[in-house]
Amino acid sequence: MDLCRPPDRSDALFTNASMAAAASEHPRRLLHGFVSPELCKELEFIHRSCGTVGYRPSVFSTTLPHLAATNCAHLILPFLPLRDRLKDTVEDLFGCEFELFVEFTGLISWCKGACIGWHSDDNKPYLRQRDFAAVCYLNSHEKDFNGGLFHFKDGEPSSIAPTAGDVVVYTADERNIHSVDEVIDGERLTLTLWFTRDSEHDEDAKLIKILSQRLLVEHIEPKPFLPLPASSSMYWLAQEKSGFDVRCARMSILGYDFCPSEGKCSTDDSPCDPLELLDGRLYLGKGDEVLDKEFVNSLHALQVVQFCGWKASELATEREVHRAGSTRPTVLRRSSNLELLVPCDYELGEAILGGISRHDPKPSFSWDDLALGIARWEEYMSELHRKLLILIPYWLSNHTLSFADASEIL
């Protein structure tokens, strides 16, 4: 049986009465333009700078607990207003006479070869707590990826071509059995949430516990928002006898590579593991040049580069305005001791991750833009971290990660 085979569809027309009956039998709604274009891009930045190998082949994910565990808890904040709106919307649309809890929030990208056959979202014993689902599309079919159409087995709408900003909400039971076609190329990115009636599966309670343990302490580091990579195995996608590190692959797609910091990686004569070097201090290279700026680890460098991609037009404009008084960054010529030979199949990484969208060409490169991007990235992260420290006591007292204006809490 081909689990990725597209389902058969008919063009039958429904009367208003039959459409109402179908909606009752298959509770679901497609909401157009629910997520703003800017938030779509911000969540894309978070995923491409923090994501790890996911739960299925050619799938990558970024969960809120993972952000908290890698010292990126401040990146949870952009999710919160949308989570609140989605929960309220689901409660209203489905006439819930009870408060729902968010069971899971995650950015999930489906890349070349990824697919899933007919299923309901509560089809495993450990998923029975799931009552409702919301899938937010953050990029668009035939622009950012091909394939990956969403199908419901019965009822209307029967098929959905993902469009950035749209959201589909539905019950997680057998009334909404669905599938996703195989992704042919590109990266299909969604923000997926499941909601539950069972408070024992409340994601917020688990997150608040992690945050209270990690962040309700006095920070002495000058930049406490710097990320900490997870285990290297979480970034490695293996395929037969080949594979790639997702951090290296994403960096390579944008034209960069990692360069080792000076000094030995061990105190003896044993060879170094290049993947372990990604967890320590390093530089960024492009072609035969290396930026003379040390990053604390690969995740730090990747976040900066992805941030620069997200804010490329703004950085270029700002640089042009302030060109006269700006200080040029120091760039070194690459030498043999500034090469980090990671056992990474870059061609496979680009084939699966999709490279740069043909409708979104690679931005023009400037070390000046990157240097400016480092400063703006630090401002962005610092401000989120400041708000996070204000909000944690509020979340502890309210037992939920609801969005709030940090300035009104002080």
C-alpha cells in the first residue's frame, strides 16, 4: 500500500443544508490570513536557526521545551499571542463549554520525501488526550515547496494547498482522518498545535517548571541569551550510508561554512571530532574569506546568519544610511588552519532542505551587513530575554504562559 498516494477526489456540489450536515459530521474550519506575514517570517527564522531532526524521515522540528533546554527560552515569546488567539478561536468555533489546554506547540517542516498516510491525530494510545488540532501554514505551496498537499478523507474542505498565513482547525478524532502528500522539493513549514481537555497534559505546566528552574536565578553572564547546542545526534540526519548535520547544511545553503577557533581541541594527540567542535568557539567563512569575529558555538553563528536572512532588506537599508560613519569589519584570508572538515554530505542536505526558494533568491552578500546583523541580533535577543525575565513570575502566579505586556507587569 502506497501511504503517499494522493486520495481520489470528486467535484460534487453541496447545498447549504448538506454542507451544514457535512460540517457537523466532520468539524473543521479553514481560516484565511490568520497569521501575519511578518510573524510567518519570524517563526521561520526561529525554526531554521534552532530546529533539530524530527520524528519522521525528512522532517525537522522546533518545540518549546527544546527552546527552553537550549537557553533559547526567550524565543518562546513570539509564539504566545498566536497560541492565545488559536485557543480562543478553537473554543469558540467548536462551542467548547470548558477551557482547553495546549498539549503541544511545535514548528514542523516537511522536506523532500516526507509524507504521511491516512490517520487521525489521536490514533495512538499515548495520543488519546488530543481533542483538537490547529495547523498554521507559514509558507506557500508552489512558491516555497512542491507536493505536500493536505487531504481530508471525507467532508469539506477536502484538500488544502498550504498558503502562508492560513490555518486549518479540526477535531483530532476519526471524524477528521487526513493525509499529507509527499513533498517533492522545498521545505513545507507549519506551526502545529494540539489542544486537550485534560489538564494533566497541559504543555504550559511543564514549560513553567523548566523555566522556573533555569531562569529564576541571577545571571552573571554579560549575554545570557547566547544559545547552547543540544546533543550533536539531534542535528544529524542519517540516510543510508550518508548524512548531514542540519546546522552545517543550513549554513552551506546560505553560502557560509564554520571555521575552527585557534587552539587545540584536546590536550593529547587524539584526533578531534569535528561535530564536537561545532559546540565550541568558531568563526564564519565564505569563499576564501573568514570574518574575524568569534562565535560561542555553531548555534550562535547560525542564529545570526538566519537573522540576517530574515532582516536582509532592513540591514541593507540601514547600512546605506550610515555608511559614512560605519567601521568596516575585519576579514581574514582563509588558510589551512581555518578549515573545519565536517563529515557532512552537503549535496544531500541541499536536496532535502531545498536550498533557496526560486521566488526568494539569495540576498546580495556583504560582510558589512553581517557585522550589522550581529549587533541587531543581539538587540533582538536581549530585548526578548529582558521581557522573559519579567514574565516568568507572572506565569508562575497564573500557571499559564499567556501573552502579556511586560511593561504593564512592572
